[in-house]
Amino acid sequence: MPARDFYHDAVKSALIKDNWAIAADPYLIQCEDIDLSADIADSRPIAAEREGHKIVVNIECFVGRSLMTDFHLAVGRYKLYQMLVEKTAPEYELYLAIDDITYNNFFRREGIDFLVQSSQIKIFVVNIDEQEIVQWIS
């Protein structure tokens, strides 16, 4: 199974274990003449609901040659999705799902933390092996 599919399945399983109901997989973003599908830039958004709270999840794998390049692409995708979700489905909040190893080894760096906070990126961290959400960062 390709790494991207493996991460997608693990994040989806973690959401279900955390009592989220998957509302759409993939979550298609359509706005005016823009249609983003699950295959756009190897990103697979999911919509989930729990106790009246609705989220769209953008899963990023960080399996490229450069974590910084992957981060740059992830932030760009996140901001694009964020603008479109706010316009088309404002009842949803957008979250970036990342694995715990990437979070601990890359996202906890002072400069990366600054960029995430400055960009107001909401994140949840998943232990891929256990398929469990280990941390929410808003």
C-alpha cells in the first residue's frame, strides 16, 4: 500500500476511534469555478462530525526528500483549503493531520512552531501505528 494511502487509512481510523463520524471521504471542495478533488496534489481531505462539531481534515504525509519542501506545500494547501472551506461551508473547521514522528521531529522546532502559529494552522497529531489521535493543537 502506498504511504499516502496508509496515512489516509490510519487517520480515518483514528478519527473513528475518537468518536468522529466520517461525513465525506473524500470531502470535495467546490467554489464557483474551482473544484478540488481528493487527488489534487496527493491530498485527501475528509469531513467528520462529532457532537455538533464539524471538521475538514487535510492529511499530509511528509514523506518527500525535504521536510521543509513538504511543509511549504502543506501550508499552501492548508491556506487554499481554509479560504475555500470558509466560503463554502463555514460551519466546518479545517485541521491538518500529521503523524506523531513528524510532529516530534519537525513541527516542534522553534521556527516551524512560529510559522504554524503565525499561519493559524489547526493541527491534530496521529500515532500512525496505533491509529490514535494523540494531540489536538488549535
